[in-house]
Amino acid sequence: MIFSSVFFLFAFLPVVILGHFWIPERFRNLFLLLASLLFYFWGENWLVFIVIASVAANYVCSILISGAFRPGPVVPIPEGARRSPRQKAVLALAIAVNLGLLVYFKYANFMVTGVLGELFGAKGSFFDGWKEILLPLGISFYTFQAMSYVIDVYRGNTAATRSFIDFACYVTCFPQLVAGPIVRYRDIAGQLVRRIVTPEGFAEGIGRFVTGLSKKVIIANTVGKTADAVFALPPDNLDAPHAWLGVLCYTLQIYFDFSGYSDMAIGLGRMLGFRYLENFNYPYIASSVQEFWRRWHISLSTWFRDYLYIPLGGNRGSRLRTMINLWTVFILCGLWHGASWNFLAWGAYHGLFLVFERAGFKRTLERVPNVFGHVYTLLVVMTGWMLFRADTLSHAWVTAKAAFGFGSAFPQAVSIRYYLGNDVLAAIVLGVLFSMPAASYVTSLAPFFRSRGYHWVRYVGWMVLLMICSMRLANDVYNPFIYFRF
């Protein structure tokens, strides 16, 4: 089940919202837990038990680390206190279980067929008995989320909870279960105990959800078809204009697809009384790759910073050590996105530019007009999306060669106008416009946008957008969510 489906919008969601406010407050987390498991089961069937096993393992480990099995109030472990060998062993066990599930379900196929098959040349009968392992949706998100909780309990950043229902609701809550954002337990611990939903907050949640749905259905789905068509072209039919059209469309698709999902998750959370942190902040207006990663997928960037980069030493060591730490983190960030050489190369590619900027190029960017930084960053990011979108490294290489004028396209390649229907052109214009904080800029200009009358205009606008999205969803079968496979 996905958010941008007619069944979710007009059956599942209304029932969950009504049920959540109808039942007594003390049973709401249980209700949300059951609804979330049903939401996951709808698409993944019995793979839902992987989520349940992850929740159970992390819950037990947090109880053992915090000492919550003893009577008395549960308080955070003092940050400066010495950790016992038992606590260290349980933390190591929790990390091993989480990473073990992730490695088995997400990377086993790649390690067998990709590493052994391609790198070491294992062929033929070696793979006869291998059955491909299914990838559970959202395993990267809920694994990182659960692991952050156990680590925070160990560090003393949050108190453990004795309530299995509350913890399971935190991990599995359907707005952020399969594609984030990655929510820290300490950010919503109080909201799990008591949630307050005001009419204004509920209305804002609806607006945020409809905004995200519109990003997904009106912009991402429209340009996504063109991106798919261009990236499916054979090398002989790919020239520079076609390649850049495909990359531009994919650049818009992945941003509006993923930020749209995050908007929907944040909006759903508001409707249920949760306040999730922002996950995107107009990343395409960044003037450096460092700034891009402070604006793109913020919950993942901060997760890697807090739970990997800083424990590795961060920037506390030598300059060389800092650069190694940074590059290592981004190689792993690439692998987090997917089990293939393309994602590993994409992470290493971004890591190299971050190292390059830290080595001194960032100071150069700060001394020149911002426009140069914007152009440089967009060029780096869009070239990186070639690695991210292509099926193989060779496919990415062919696309990059064509984009930079070294391709081998024949003159009879299909005209670029074939891929640029009016709907695609409109979606590109809207995508470029709303990749920038244009709406915030416009609303800050006139007093009307701060008046009560404007609120009613917004409500009518949200209704119109919801109707448009519903009609498009009813008539169009093209409706992928890119980040579901990560």
C-alpha cells in the first residue's frame, strides 16, 4: 500500500483517522500499531514478521542496557557513567542483530552474484542452488530507526521505555515506516505518551499531506515517465540533448518523489499528533556539495553524522584522518541506498567532492559569486544522478559520455520534442520553480498572504489539488515510489 493510491486515500486513511480519535487515548498506540502492521502486511505479506522481530530484539536489548527490568522509575543512564561489560555486550548484540538483518536481506544477493560472480568470476553451477532473497520494504529505514534508539539509550541520550506497545508504535508507525524520515525516539517520546491535536494543527497536516501528494503525482510521476524513456534508450540513440533531458527529469523526479513522500509523512504525523522533523530544505539551491547534504535527506545525513562519522573520530584527528572518515561515511551512505556497484560508486563520488571541498575548495567557493557555487553544485549532483539512476556502471558511463558530447548517437535519433509533451514541459517548469522557496518568497510580499482570508484560499486550493491528484491516480498506472526499494 502506498500513500498515492485511491485505496489508501479514501479507505485506509479515513478509517485510521476516525478510529484514532474515537477510541480512548490509552489504546491509541495499540490501534496505530495494529493499523501500521496491516499497512505493511498489505504490500509485504508475511515479511511483516521481519519488522516484528526487529522491534522485539531492539526492545529487549534496550531493557537490558537501561536496567528497566528492575522495579522503579526508568531514567536515562548518566552520560559520563562507566558502562558495564554486560551493557557493552548487549549493545554490540543489538548492533549485530540490526546489521545482520540488513546485510542478509539487502546485501546477500549482491555479495553472491555481484561480488563473487563479477569480482571473483564465480560462474555456472556455483549459483544453481542460490535463491534470490526478497528485500523487505523499508528495512533500511526502520533498522536505522530502531538502532538509533538502542544507541541513544546506551549513551544516556534518552530513557528506555518499558512499554512494548509504545516502542513498537514508534518503529512501525505507518507514516514513516517504509520510506522515512528516520525519526529519533527522543524527538517524539513525549508524543507517544500524550498527543494533542488541534483543529489548526490537523488542517496544517492535511495541507502538508496534499502538498506532498501533489509533488508526487503532478510533478514526479509526469517527469518520471520521460526519465524512464530516455534511460531506456540504446546507446546509439543517446545524444547530449536526450541525455541531459533524462538527467533533468530524473533530478526533478527523485526530489519531488522523495520530498513529496516526506511531506506526506509529516502531514500524516501532524494529523495523528506527531511532529516529525523536516527532511528536505530546498537542496537544489545549495552552493556547495556540503550544503547540499545539509539540505538533502536530513534525517539520513544527521544519522550518519551522529552514529558513524563522530564515532569514527569525525574531524578531531588529523586532516587526512578526517577526510578518510568522511569518504568512508559516504561510501557506506551509497551502499545504504542500494546493493549495487552503482550506489557504491555514487557514494564514493559524493565523498570525493566533500573531501575536495574540505581540502580548500569550499573557501574558493565562498570568495566567488554564489551563482558559480550553484552551477558547480547542480552539475556535480546531476552528474551523480546518472550513477544513481542507471542500471549498471557501464550504462552510467554511456549516459555520461553522451551528456558531455562523447557519445555515438546516430543522426536519426528520435527528436527530443517527442519526449516533451505539454504535460512534461509544465511539470518541468513547476519542478524548477518549486525546487526553490518561491512560495515562501511570494507569501512574504503582500499582507493578504498573512490574513485570515488567505487561509480559506489555501483550504480551497488543497481541495482542488486533492481532486486533481485523485483523478490522475484513477486514470494512470504509473505510480512508483523510488525510495521504497532502499
